[in-house]
Amino acid sequence: MSTLALLASPAVADTFTVAAAPVRDEKAVFATVESANVVPARARIGGTVVRLAVKYGDEVTQGQSIATIGDDKLMLQTRSLDAQMAGLQAQMAQATIDLERTQNLFDKGTVARSRLDEVRTAFNVADNALKARTAERAVIEQQLAEGTVLAPTAGRVLKVPVTPGTVTMAGETIAQIAEANFVLRLRVPERHARFLKVGDPVRIDGESLGRGEALFGTVRLIYPQIEDGRVVADATVSGLGDYFVGERIRVWVSAGERSAIAVPAGFVLTRFGIDYVRLARDGSTIDVPVQRGRALQRPDQPDAIEILSGLVPGDRLVTQ
């Protein structure tokens, strides 16, 4: 709701000068509590879920281990590579001895250079074969490490579509995590779209969230695509909570602007069903009946009341 020009006299705290100012008409719409982003935690390898560390509603931090996927084939490949590496290491040791012995004999002139070249080539072949098997084993170790599924972001777990023992493929979703920054997702009829702008305030009935006072937020994003005749927008509101996602809440949004007079509720007196305000005129006070309108709740003055008739701009109200 736009700021009203309701200025109290700084010298006397119990007086108020009436002024007309633009106010926003409000329309009630339903909004849902949503996460700004719902991120899937995916499996990076195929295999079987051997450990599941989260359940519905758990809160996780970024990088936290939420599941472990095992693949028996990787363990068998690791054992096979270990055996091959052991054989290659033995060949490498023998090739090293042969190269040293042949090099000594060549230095003494006992063997030809062609023999030294053959032994050196055998040494290089054994060395490169061992390096290749070591690299293959590092790949398998990386695949085993990728079996640990990590939370991609901090938030709350919405869904866990797998259980321990479930067979998964690479890229399948293990859990869906809603980021902690919850927003209100509004769906406003398209006829009111021209009144909706980024930065507009929104008001929430406190009863919807179990509070006595109203909550206020700000529209931060308006989606350009209209769905089913409704404009979708996101609003940020503090105090939405961080557990329930999809909860429906009634929200008041702007539906136009007009000029109006509003006064704090403390200046309106009700006697025998008739509302009065006390005016200061010519050094005396008189009670004037007024027609009360709706309450204009806003963050800076939650008890403002619209006055439909009985006051004009410039009138000075007093409480005594």
C-alpha cells in the first residue's frame, strides 16, 4: 500500500492534521508458499542404493552426503586392476635390473648397442603399461567416490523417491531439495496485471500463519507468461517459516489507486453506534460525526482508518 500523507504535528503528540493522499485498493488472492528453486540431487553413477541418510522434511546443508550408491562391478574391476598392476610392477622391476646390467656390459664393450636399445625399449614398455593401469585404477576410484550423492544446495528435503536397495541409473533423482529462501507465489487475475509492479507491497492476514498482526512483503518478480488467465508473481515475506511447502495463504495485492482521507484509529470515537472525531476550531473543540470506511493496514501505521465523509483536508483533530 502506498505511503499516505498522514502527518502528525511534531509539537503536540495528541493532534493530527487531515490530508488527502493516494491509497491503493486491495484485492484478495490466494498464494502458495514455494521455494525459489527446487534442486534435484542426482546419482552420478549407476548402481544400487546401499545407504540413504535423509528422509522427507530433513534439513540439509550444501555438500552434505545424503546417499551412497554401490556398484559391485567397480569393485571387481578394482581387484582385476590390482592384480594386473602387481604383475606389471614385477615386470618393471625385472626390466630395471636388465637395463642396469645391460648398461654396465655396454659400457665395458661386451654387448652391442642394439641389445641395449632392446632392453631400454622393454623397460619403457613396462613403465608405460604400469602407468596406464594406474590411471585406469584412478578412474575406478573416482567412480566409487562419485557413488556418494551430495546435496547440491542447502535447504529442506521435499521428496525421496528411492529406498535402500533401489537400482538407479546415472542421472536419476535421489532426492529433491527446496532452497531455504521461501517465497510467496501469487496468481493474480490478468485483468489486474496492469496494477501489479515489481516493488509493490503485499499484505498477509496474520491469522493465516498463526499470528495476531498482519505481515507485509514486496513483489520481487513478475513472470511474463500468463497461465490459465492468471499472472504469476513472487513476493518476499519474512516469517513464512521453513518447513511447509505449498501452503495456501490469502494475500492482499494492489488493484488500483485513488485519493482518500485516513486518520489513526485513536482519533475516532464511537458512541451509540455513531463514529465521531473531535475537531479543534477557534480555540475550542467540537465533535463531528464521520462515516468510517475500511481499515488501511500498512507497516508504518497499521491502525489507519479511511474516512468516507465528514472531514476535509486541513482539519485538525485532537484526542481530548
